[in-house]
Amino acid sequence: EEGESVLELSLLLAERENARVVLATDPDADRLAVAERGDRRGWKVFTGNELAALLGWWMLFNWKENHPDPADTQRVYMLATSVSSKILQALARAEGFHFEETLPGFKWIGNRIHDLSKTGNQVIFAFEESIGFLCGSMVPEKDGVSAAVVVAEMAAYLQNQNLSLNQQLHNIYTTYGYHLSKTSYVTCNDPPTIQRIFSRIRNFEGDGLYPKVCGGLCVIHVRDVTTGYDSSRADLRSVLPVLRNSQMITFTLQNGVVATLRTSGTEPKIKYYAEFCAAPGQSDVCRLEEELRGVTAALLNEFLQPDKNHLII
């Protein structure tokens, strides 16, 4: 569970103690939530994607401090699940390290860490958008306790630089491009309806033809992990493993939005993840958020058809 509501007691204690940053794990301590007091006495609760931007920057900053030879960066990797923010990809392009995506679920990240370690490479950070973080690779699993310690170190360093976590987040976005995301779901209690929805998407423009437009914007790439199709690759085959028993399709649009529709493995839900991956210099956040809302609405209305399919929003 994420969001300010689950931090209610923590924030009340922080108010009493005049604390600036709140760190909280879930009961089994594998996830980490972070909140920071704002300038106007409110609290900023960071999303998993926002925390990943901060932690990715911080882990690379420290790596470079300890490894000043630029050649060392060539063996550095960061990983993220495919439904998480692409902010680490933007950092990798600019800073010269490697970034890879895995299927959703930290077992895929752990397996990839194992493979990379056998070839002398090092994963210094990995995450999933649902506030799961791995700082270092000593234990190939998400860990809220070690991530909390790293966030505390980062917050202390930034305070000495007269910066808040939120200010540094915007510095990262200014340098590498704003990455704004929206994640939610619809409920469908009828499995055949879910099958029809995804079958329609796969034959949207005719037999075997995926949608070419979403919300008036051209779809430039489609990746369908269920079938193993990826239009961005010369051989049209997805690099990610095929998952025949679940539904997952990702669309890349001409304006930089990446959107994914996938079914839940445990609940009668179709989840959707949309992110505006803006280029550096695109700093009109209100416009970016408006475009993201428009694409998200089109994704729901054009592809999922909630009214026709009796979906619960």
C-alpha cells in the first residue's frame, strides 16, 4: 500500500518531533515509503518512480566518487521492471552506464543480477515502481531497511548542500528530462471479457494489426510480451521472456509517452501504467501532465472501453 494515508501515524509523530523526513517500511520490511516536509508545511510523499530517480542518481554519484576512472562505469548496470519509470534509462544514456528492463517481479531482477555478476558486471541499483528498491547487489532482492539507510544518507548530504529531496528530484528532471507517471487499474470480474479486450487490441487495425493511433498520437512501437512481439526490433521479437499465461502490451507514442496494459496475476484487474518521458529542456510540467492525462484517458476509452465492457473504474 502506498500514499499518504498509510503514513498517517508516522506523519503525526514527525509533526510532533519537528522531523523533516519520514522513512517507513511495510511489516516485512521489503518496501520503503518516504515523505518530506514541504516549504508550506505540507508533506510530499514520493512515488516509487520518484524515489528511484533520487536513489539512482545517488548510487551513481557515490560509485563515481569511489571509481574515478570513467572506464569503470562501463561495467555498471541499473535495472528496473518494464512497468516502472524509464528515468534510469535517461541517466544511462547521459552517464555511460548500462540500463536493462526485466519483466515485473523482483525474481526477474534477481536472476539478471546473477547473470551479470558472472561476467564481471555490477548492478548498483534496481527497482520496481511499487516502492521496491535494491541498493547494491549483496542480496538480490528488494529491501526496505537498506534502502531507508541509503535515503537517510542522501537526505543528510543534500541538507548540507541546502537542498531538499524534492529540490534534488527536480534538479534530476531538469538535467535528464522530466518523467511523469500515472498508474491505476480497472476491475473486470469476467475473465472472458479480459480475453476479448486484449484480442481486440491485437487485431485493432485488422487481422494481427495493433493500434496505430492513441488519442490522436501515432503509436511508434508496440511490445506484446504475451505473444513475444516487439515492433521496435529488426526481428520483431521481444527481448523479454514470453508470458503466455498473462496479458501485457506496451505502447510507445510519438510524444514520448510509454503506456502499458497488463493483467494482475492475483486479482481481477487490468492495470495501466503511463509515463511521459520528456527530453531535457521540456520543463512545462503543467503541459506535460495535461498531455499525460489525455493519453491515459484515450488508453482507457479507446482500448479498454470501460462502459461497453462493464469495467469498474
